[in-house]
Amino acid sequence: MTRSVAAPVAALVIGFAGAALAQSATLSTGSLPSFEAASIKAPDPAGIGAIDLRFFPTRFVATTVTLSQLIEQAYGIEAREILGGPDWVRADRFDVTATSGDEVSVERMRLMLRALLAERFLLQLEREERTGTIYRLTARNVRGLNPPARPDERSLVSTMRNDSNGFLSYDYVGRNATVGALALRLSQQLRAPVIDETNLTGNYDFRISFAYDEPFGGLQPDPNVPTIFTALENQVGLKLVADKGAIPVHVIRRVSKPSAN
């Protein structure tokens, strides 16, 4: 059965690395919009398939997802930014269906998802900043960033896997893409923030071919393809510089397995 969601909202506490939490802001029950109805249940073991997670104009649907993946979507963060919590947060799978009644934007539906997680999982997060490795993306001798062939097409940086020759490598293929979008993709690969300091403001088409420096995906990396650090310099004239800086994280302070539908 489904039921109406009237969600209490998770406390969001702002902190600083190496110090006590300096400020807290508890959101009131009415601060976030709520779904009209929602269902959270364990997947049918006989029908467990691929992970699927989608926002529609009037509903949110997620299949075979973990709570950690739901938090990523609700707060627009990456897995590496979620710390703490019991093992089941990243292991147990759920099917989630929630309806908004009226059509809403994806941004508003993410807020509804935050409220749902607070109500059904009793989720409380603390947002902190910790010191760790970051990368600065700088421009040296820029080349290989071409004016987009189709300036009106959707901006996109996609990842292409190459393993036809028995080795493993990848291409980042940019279509009408910004360097900021490339920096975001690099941060996902490096599992660390990548700050765009290139001052390149245009949209570009590009292709960057690289291999990981260790086996990945069951195949050896292609010995004829450079790692991403060398590929960036040689193919598009950009450079990644390692540094120390503030890294935002979301720490799970309270969570429970979901209440029954």
C-alpha cells in the first residue's frame, strides 16, 4: 500500500575540517515539498535487474538502488562525498516509486526526494568540509578543442570504452561541451574535486584517448595509450595539478531501514 508523505526534514549542519561543527540549520517540516504518495520496498528476488533511476514530470522511479544512490540523486552529490552510516546503506537494494500529483521540475523533485528520505529512512546528514586532495585543471598550450560542429546540439561529454584489440582504453568525447563539463567528468574518474582554472568559456568538440594505469574491467590497460594526465597535456593542452584543498562531504549521522509502506 502507498501512503501520503508528510516528511520531517533532515537537519543539515555546516562544518569545517578539523574543528567542531560551527553552524547548524534545521529545516522545518514545511521547508521542503513532499511527494503526494510514495512506495519503498525490497526488490523481488526473482526479478532483480539492472539499476534504473529516473525523474519524470509527475513521478520518481528507482529500481534496485541503494540508499547511498538515492542520497546522491537527492543532494546532487557523488558517492565519494557520502561518509558514515551502516553497511546496508551501500548494500541493500530498494524499489522506489513516488508521485508528485502536479508536474514539477527535476530540481523540485530532488527536494521532494530529500523529504522522503528523511521521513522514511529517518535520514540525518551533516555537511562538513575536510582537507584532502583536489586537482586544478589549467590551460597550457590549448589545442584539440574545436568549435562545435553543431552549436545547437545538447552539450555532452560521453565516455567510450575501447577493448577490440584485447587491451582496455577509453575516450572522452565532447560534443558542444564546456571545459567545466570535462572537469566534472574528470572529478568522477579521479574521485576528487577538479577545479576548472582554464578561463576557457566556450563550447567545444574534442576527443581525449586515455588508459587507466592499472588493470580495470578484466583487461590490461592498452600500453600504447597514455594515462589521463599525459593525454590531457598532449592531446588538448590542459594540465591537472594536484593540490590540497577543502572537500565537501555529507556525513550520515542517523539512518534507519525504511518503514513499511
